[in-house]
Amino acid sequence: AQSVTQLDSHVSVSEGTPVLLRCNYSSSYSPSLFWYVQHPNKGLQLLLKYTSAATLVKGINGFEAEFKKSETSFHLTKPSAHMSDAAEYFCVVTNSGGYNKLIFGAGTRLAVHP
Amino acid sequence: GAVVSQHPSRVICKSGTSVKIECRSLDFQATTMFWYRQFPKQSLMLMATSNEGSKATYEQGVEKDKFLINHASLTLSTLTVTSAHPEDSSFYICSARDLAGPDTQYFGPGTRLTVL
């Protein structure tokens, strides 16, 4: 069975400093992995996705994530945080077969301080 | 990029009434749409998978007679909350799987349902 663990429920950074949101996954198959962002009372926006191509995935708004099979990790990073990055971030893995269900992590709330 | 809309964005209804929420894929065709429920400060919980032209597949613990799903076309799925009660108050989010990109789901902006 597939599962996702987001290691931090809350992360707080200062504007202009790096962001690291950690995610570990468990999968019996070669997984597809995603990061989504949700701003308050909004739907989810796809930041980036990994689907067995390059292990370093670049997304929108300067975010990127690296798929590390040996560590079963898919951490999200950004070199310099912006105030507008404050939101909830979800790490997601597809279920076996990859076509249907998304398995969501519990989410990480990112706060960005001036 | 692929856009999914939901209507209404917010709805307030009285206990015992039914509410219909629409989910549309605006610029792509979606044979499969998904309905999620999100409680405050929590993650998304998949309620059901909606396939165009067939019956929806409900997750364990989700009452199919209470949450009616119809997927009549490749661009529209509806969720009807029947005989709503205050405990049904939640944020309902749909997503659609693009035929051209089977591993990617695009999410709607969500519908905030409040049952008085």
C-alpha cells in the first residue's frame, strides 16, 4: 500500500531564506509523486510532479523537489521564501496503477515572516 | 493550463434540504473526476471516484445515498448532498483527470457548504 508522511506539520521561515518541506513516501511500485499548494479557502494548485523522468523536478514559483529512491524522500525546496508562499503544502503519491487515487499527506503549513 | 471550476463557491442551506455542487473541466475532457472533503486544518479525504457514463465508486464509510454523484458528460460531474445536516458542513473539492495526462489531477477551487 502507498502512504505519505510529511515530517513537519508547521514550518516557519523568514522572507528571503530557504524553504525545506520534508516528505517521505512508501510505495510498492514506482510511484508518481506530487506537491500541491493550497492557499486559505482555495482549491489546490499543482506545484510540480515526478513521474519517473528526471529525479530533480522543477516546478512553478521557484520550487523544486528531488526524488531520492534510496531515502524514499521527495522533499520540496525553494532558495528564497516570499511572503506569498505562506500556505498549506501537500505531498501526494498515486496509488498502485497510478491512474486513480491520490494519497495525501497530512499537510505542512508554511509561515513566512518579514 | 487545465482549469476546473466549481459552482457554487459558497452555499448556506437549512438542515434537511439538498444541495447540488457542480464540477466542470473547462478546457479539457475528463473521463474521471474525484470528489474530496476537507475538514478545517486537515488534509483531503477522497469521497468517491466519478466515471463518465457509469456509477461512481465510493470510498469506505461514505454513504452513497447521501452523497449522490452524477457524471453525465466528459466535462461535468455533480455532487448532491441530500437531506443535509450540520455535520455535513465542510469544504468540498473536486478534481479532474486529464485524458492527455493520466497521472495528473487538476483541482477545482472548492465549495464551502454550511448547513444551519
